[in-house]
Amino acid sequence: MPLVNIFISPHPDDISLSLGCYIKSLTGRKIIITTHCRSFDDDGMADQTITRKKEELAFAEKVNAEVIFLDLPDTNCRGASWWNFDYTLNKKDNDLIARLLINKITSIAKAYNLFCPLGVGMHPDHIACYYSSLQIFSHLRQPPESVFFYEEIPYSLLSKSRLLSQEAFLRKGELFEFLIQTDEKIRLLECYTSQLQPEHINQIASGHSKERMIKYNHSIISKSTCITAEYLALMDGIKLV
Ligand SMILES: [Zn+2]
């Protein structure tokens, strides 16, 4: 049975930014599940949601992938604070995301690889996806063949996110690095004109020569509470200014 590659993306643009060249290189069926894609609905800016979805679909066409939007409200839409985000108080939200992911993944494929965000930028939506991803493994009827946690670009350009990322990669996982072609990365990021100015695109594409992810084995995933505890400790130790 051919393997489907399923990518969990907190927002439209995260897979393009973090794994754009890698996903393009893959053959077979590729599906991006974008969780938090509703922006500013209560603010008369619903257009932004539509625009961002269109941009994601344009990218998906370039890399021959399908997109599923879960339509959860993003941080701005919820009025949630980035810097005072309490990771432990958001269990209810994480449970909901996990349930939605389990339903979708179960309905998509029996044989698949799963790609989840590492949360290194400490963006609340990314952290929520990270936690939700850890929760789902014990509930999936058919576990993934392989599980990868990817480093989020452009956050990993920041020194403190880089530290967090390095720590994550030092844990018991197998590091995968995909060498990118800058021109190709630029072409893929050009789908996101509402989010990225040309100078940002160049900065991001030239700042990263690789897209990086860790492959976790099932025995580690099944002890996901350990990972969560380690991660919390790590984040406590690295305060953003
Ligand atoms: Zn994001």
C-alpha cells in the first residue's frame, strides 16, 4: 500500500516555510492539514482568511499536495496573547485539536507518515499543535509508519528559537536534513504575498540552507508525557525577552 505523507500545519504558510522544498521532492499523495486558519473574523477582516487560504492552495498546487483546513481561530482571532500564553491552561483547546486531527487522519489513510511542528518559535498555535500531535498517537487506530517533528522556519533564524530547536534535535531522535535550493524556495514562498515581502522571502530563503526534522520512533512517542515534561522545562529555561 503506498504511503501517504500527512503534514500538520498550524497556519497557512508553515509547511511552505519549513518544509516547502522537501514536500515538493516527495512523490505520492501528500496532504497538508492546516489547523488555525481563521484570522480576524470578528474584526471585519475575514478577507484575510480567504486570502491566506488561496495562497496555501496556490502553494499546494506547486508541490502537488492537497489541503484540508480545520478552520480553527488563530491567535489574533482569539485575542490570545503570545507572551503570556499559559501552556498548561490550554488543555481543552489541545484536546479539541487532537480530536479533530484523529478524525481527519483516520479518514484519510491507513498507511502514512506524519509530520508535526516542533513549536520552536513558541507561537501559541504552534505549541498547541505540538501538544495535540503528541496526544494523538495512543488514539489512532492505525499508527503512522514514521513520525517526524519539523523545525519551524523562519523562527529558527532567531537565536533563542535556535537554542530550543537544537535541544529538541539533541533528544533521542534521528535528524533529517534536506538541502534546499534557494531559487526553488523563493518560488514557493512567493505564493504568500499577503504575508511575506520580497525582502523577507530572500532573507528566509538565504538564511536557511536546510529544512530540518527529527524522526521519532514509536517507543519514544508512546512516552510522550516525558517529552512534554522535558519540553516545558526547556521552555521555562529559555525566556524570550
Ligand atoms: Zn505558523
